[in-house]
Amino acid sequence: MATVQLLDQLAALGLTEYESKVYLALLSENPATGYQISKRSGVPRSMVYEALGRLEARGAALKSEEEKATLYRPVSPALLLDRYEREARERAANLRTELLPLYHQEKTGRLWNFSGRNEALAYAGDLIDRAKRELMLVFTDADIEALRHRLEDAHARGVALGVILTGDTPFELGQVVRHPKRETELHRMEETLIVVADECEFLIASGHMVTSATVTTNPNMVLIARQFIWMELFAQRIFARLGPELLELLPPEDRQVLR
């Protein structure tokens, strides 16, 4: 990972730019004096000791006061990140306990719009995790790869899966059909994700590079979405059983769609 990306990741943990630069410098050269760290990190000497002091306070660096100089070394990344991970889990657990009683879920059935590929996958994953009875899905190859473990967990706890795949990635859990490529193109479904959870909530997202998504609990919209997937599953099962003789009886444009 490039240094700029490492700095961004450390900043996401709460370290300042100077703290991040000093910690990275310590990883590659330690023990070291403040002067050495300043030269290696590019942090001005006037600021390097302040950054080192904050890293000490965070438990990310250790100090040894020698007779001729004060030396510093970093805390192991494994220990530091384990602590950050543990603290993040504890914080999330505490917030879950405090925030969930405050949440009042909207019941009016409005259509709510948002954007972002990661955000759409996160919402889809949340619907999958919360499903108790049934999930009706339309997934691309990329969707399957991103959500496979959550789908496996849902299947393991007894959730019925109905899955329309618009790509080629293997997936065998639940009732699975492959959407014909020509029909996928005609319906512009090459980058479409759909999740209908327990006949209660419906998510649709379109586009991978630029993603727009809509979610709703509107019972009519949920019914339409579920019925669309159910009919596609049914139709593809029927089409799969049509022999070449019956296919030849169809008009050419219909045969092309089914291939």
C-alpha cells in the first residue's frame, strides 16, 4: 500500500497527519531520537516532539530517557491495531445498546433514494442479515462475490433464497436461475441489484461505477418487486425444460431472448 494510502488509513483511526508520519517513520527506524524521526518523517522538529507525545498518550509509541538522548520506538502494529479493533467493537456494542431503543423506523412506505456502490452493498447486506423467512434476489457476479458469506449465513439459518443471476459466477444455494444474457441486456440489468426481504422491504440499485439506489417498505412496491422475481424464477424453470423442437416453433426474436 502506498504511503499516502497508509496515511489516509491511519487518519481514519484518528491519528493526525504528523502523528501518522512519525509512526510510519518509527516503524522503519527505531529506536530513534526526535531529531532522527524529524529527518525521516519530514515533520518539523518544532512539531515532532508534540506528535511523539500524543503517540505516547495513544499507546502507539514508547520512550526511553537515556543519559545522552531520549529514544523512541513504536508499539507493534499488531498490538496497536488489535487494541483499536477491540475498542471499536466495544464502542459499537455500547452504541447499539443505547441507540436501538431510540430508533423509530419509518412506516409510511415512502421511496428513499441514496447513492454509492459500497452503500448499496452495505444496505443489501443488512437486509440479508435481518431476513427471517425469505430473500428474493437479483445479483450480478460482483454482487455475489461481495455478499456470498452473508448469503451462506442466511441459508444456514433457514432463510429461503430465490436468486436470479445475471452473470456466470457459481452459486448453488436456494432456488437459482441464470437470466438469459440477451434478456438481461434488453432489460438493462447488467449492473442491477435487487433484494426483497421477507415481503417487507425492497432495495434496488443500478450501476457499479456510479450507483443510484432506492429502498422502500411500501407494500405495493414490495409486492411488485417480489412478483417480478417470482415470475422470472418460474419462467426460467419452464424455459429450461423446452426442447429444441418447441424452441423452433417460436418466432426468431423470441428464440434469441431465451438463449
